[in-house]
Amino acid sequence: MRAPGAAEYVPTGADIADLRAAARACHGCDLYRHATQTVFGEGPASADVVMVGEQPGDHEDIDGHPFVGPAGRLLDRALAEAGIDRDRLYLTNVVKHFKFEERGKRRIHKQPGRTEIVACSPWFDAEIDAVRPQLVVCLGAVAAHAVLGPTFKITAERGETHTAERFSVIATVHPSAVLRAPDRTAAYADFVRDLRRVEAAIRGLRGNA
Ligand code: URA
Ligand code: SF4
């Protein structure tokens, strides 16, 4: 039987704490079967910026928190360099369970498919409804396609501000892509450059506060 998606698990009108609690029991797709736990978004419910990645990785799956592994450490460094305070962001992922393939003792990240992305989207929609951000920052193609549609091209439009109905959107690469890049120094510099544009946008919406 095909899993029906997360919608039936999402309490309507719930705040972030209630959503997080409910998401622990989500069986909206098959990913919960092999993952350790749901990794829900984190950060102040009053955040004016939501930053969204793809799915939790190996470390996140074990820890239960988003962006705590190698990609998270790179993100932390880049955020600090760009002058963005991680503690003021609501940080989440499009898909809330780790998808992987076992290779010996290692668990290798597998990109989530259309089925899982669609199945999990009610959680992200509910996070957006609860946080009501002014700016959404997409890290990587999965996040950018979820927010800006499937034709969005990161390479062509990274770092640019897009105006959606309820919030602005800036997309950049995923920190894992920086870690995998052949020229990591250049990829990191480009990533920080995009995040500086995010920082300028944040300053704009906070009225330089
Ligand atoms: N990659 C993501 O997209 N999210 C995480 O939380 C960790 C790695
Ligand atoms: Fe539910 Fe999303 Fe986990 Fe699938 S990945 S079980 S939809 S929380």
C-alpha cells in the first residue's frame, strides 16, 4: 500500500512545538521505517527568516537536530562570515527523515525522490504558516524547487531576491555541494557571497535593527 503523505498527521493551526511533537509520529512515507527519528525544524517561532535544506543527514538523523554534521559546520562558518546569526533563523529541511543506502557499515545519503518530497511538504507548509517569515532562503535544488517551482535554476539565479506571494526568496547552493566541489575554496567563497546578499536582505527587512 502506498503511504498517503504527511497531511493526515499535521494538526491544523498548530504552533511549532505542537507540529514538532506531531511530526515524531509521521508515517506519511516510507522513510520513517529506516531512519532513527524525525528531524524537525528549529529556531525561534518568531523568526523573520526561514532557511531550508534538503533532508537530514547521517549526523542529524542520530542527533535529531538539523544541520549538525559536516554540512552544518560549513554552514555555521559561512553564516558567521556573512554576519548572519544562526540563532535568529528558523532552520529546517524539505524532507524530515534521512534517506540513505547502507554500504557496509556506512549510511550513504540518497537524494529524496518526488514521492517523499511531495509526501513531506505538508510539514514545511505548516512550518511556513506557523513562522510566517518575510524571507525564505533555499539551500540547494531540492529546497529551491520546493519553494520556487521545478524550473528554477540555481546556477543562473543564485543569490537573487525573488518575490513570492507571502515572502521573498533567495536560493543558493547546498553546503554539501560546497564540500563536494572540485574547487572547494572557490565554491565556499561563492557561497559566502550569496549569504552576504542574504544578510543585506535581512538588514533591509529589519530596518537596520
Ligand atoms: N543537509 C541538509 O539538507 N539538512 C541537514 O539538516 C543536514 C544536511
Ligand atoms: Fe513523514 Fe516526511 Fe518522514 Fe515521510 S519523510 S515519514 S512524510 S516526516
